[in-house]
Amino acid sequence: MSRFYSRNTRELVPYVPGEQPKDKKFIKLNTNENPYPPSPLVMERIRNFNLEDLRLYPNSEGAVVKQAVAKYYGISKDEVFVGNGSDEVLAFIFKAFFDDTEKIGFPDITYSFYPVYSALFNVPYIRVPVRSDFSIDISQYPEDLKGIIFANPNAPTGLYIATYKIEELLKNRPNTLVIVDEAYIDFGGESCAGLISRYDNLIVVQTLSKSRSLAGLRVGFAMGCKELMDGLVRVKDSFNSYPLDRIAQIAAEAALIDTEYFNETRQRIIKTRQWTQEKLLSLGVKTTDSKANFLFVKIPGISGPEALSFLRQEGILVRNFNSPGICDWLRITIGIQEEMEELVEKIKKIIAG
Ligand SMILES: Cc1ncc(COP(=O)(O)O)c(C=O)c1O
């Protein structure tokens, strides 16, 4: 630590991203990436991109991406904000709407970036316990919160909250800004995007990293009423006014246009998830009812860290979180069918001792 660190920097406990190994060839089921390549249309657009155009700044608002999101969800482009990955969009949301004067709340088991951003932006927060089956009871959140944020489906549990329940929350808490992080919504849930025209206290966040196979491109977006999106633009233009580069913009637009490829690949992932879940249940492994591109599992007779390290030795990377209540659980990304067959074989080996 340098003596020049600010107090805030000294006190930060940064988010720890999943491992991206360079040395050995692993079956990589640890960071919820999509096992299928991006849409052929995306790759064609990038191949045909005029590289000489890179000397020019990109469109500052990511207009073509906004337009494609607006068209996909049947909303206005003023109700969309795009950023360099949904992590950045979330950071802008924290900065635009929350500060040290009022508390926000999120589940005690959820995406671990929320407490990190709270600390970075000095936002006081409470963690509301999930039920013993890991489900989120949104009616339990105190009434005086400035904001509530959760992932739906939640991470790392994969559990999904139906839209009508979120709508009840929006109705009952008109003075609370509700952020629904839908990073995994395309693998079995219904988006809350349809509610943004009726509720000015809702922001829906999505990413192209998971269901559109573009984690390496870094594109995420938010949807909400124009006034909320304008708040995000104020922060963006005070921080980095060109967050999406030229290549990211044309590629993201293509990914949003090619709905056929998107639907085909996400259906394949859902099918493989169902197959894997059935196999694991038949072996006595506990799983949650995940609607995401990962399973959350507990293998009997072995601790989480031990299972993680055994699978690593066997060439499979998964994720384990050292947090109370879930330290014996593994989050396993859905890969292609053959990868999941191999995973099931290795888990059989663990169970056989
Ligand atoms: C719940 C949740 N939200 C947001 C993100 C961030 O995604 P990205 O920054 O790649 O868009 C992730 C990534 O794993 C996630 O799990």
C-alpha cells in the first residue's frame, strides 16, 4: 500500500473476479460465461469493420445499441442507457442516485459487487437475510430505504422472483428506487422491462456478457424512465463520456438484432442445465431451482473448498464463495453438454469417496 492512497482506497475490499487461467486447459465453469461463440452476425460485423475509423471517437451515447435495445423491448431509446459492461452501469447508478445520506438494502446473499460499490461511493447499506431456502422475501425490506438492489435471477443461487411480486414492491415503495439486475434473465425468467413505463422508481440492468456470449466485449445497459436515464448520462459525462468503443457498438447492435441465434443458444443452455440438474439430483446432490446459466449445488460429504480443489485437480474450474451460509455450495456455470457430462462423472467420483 502506498502512503498516497486516500482513506477510501485504503479501506476498499475490492470484488474478486473468477480465475481466467492461461497455463492449463480447463473446463471453465467458474465465471458464468456462455459456452457458445457470439452470433455469426457479430463476428461478420467485426471482420468488416473499417479499422481506419478507430482514429475517430465513437458515438458518445452508443446510439445504435440504445436503438437496438429499445426495439427489442418495445420502449423508447430515451428509456435506455448503455455502458461498458453492466458493472459500469451499476457503478453509474450508485453514483447517480445514492450517497452517504440515506441507506440502501440488498440481500445478504447476492452479487458481491453491491457492497463493493456501496463502499466505493460511501453509501450506507443493510443486508437483508434471505430465507433458509435462499429465496428473497422482498416484502421484508424496511420502508425507509432510498434504494433496493437485487439480481433476478439472483446470484449465486439462481433463484427467480416473479414480475408480479416486483410490481407489488414498486407500488408499495414509490419513494424507493428499485434496481433489478437482470444479468441472467434470458435463461428462464421474464424481464421487468415492461414495467418501466409505469414505474418511475424502477431501473432494470442487463448485460450482453451472458446470454449474448459477449463477456469480452464489455457491453451492458439500463432501462428506466427518461429522467432516471438522464441522471446516468450526467454521471457518464462527468466521468468517461465515450464508454463504448466503435467496435463494441456495431458488434453489440448485431448481437441484439440476431434474435434467432440468441434464442437457439439460450434454449440449448436451458436444456443442458435441466439435464445436469436431473443427473445431480439423482446422485443426491442438492441444487436450487436455478433459472440462470449456472447451478448452485451442494455435494454431500465434502466441504465447498475441498470440492472446488478436487474438481480443479481434475481439470474443471467452478466457483465457491467464502460467505456464511453458502461456503459449502458451488456455483457451476452451464457449459456445453459434453463438459457437463464430464462434470457429472467427476462429481460421481467425489461421492464415491
Ligand atoms: C448479477 C450480476 N450482475 C452484473 C454482472 C456484471 O456483468 P458485466 O459487467 O459483464 O456486464 C455479473 C457478472 O458476473 C453478475 O453476475
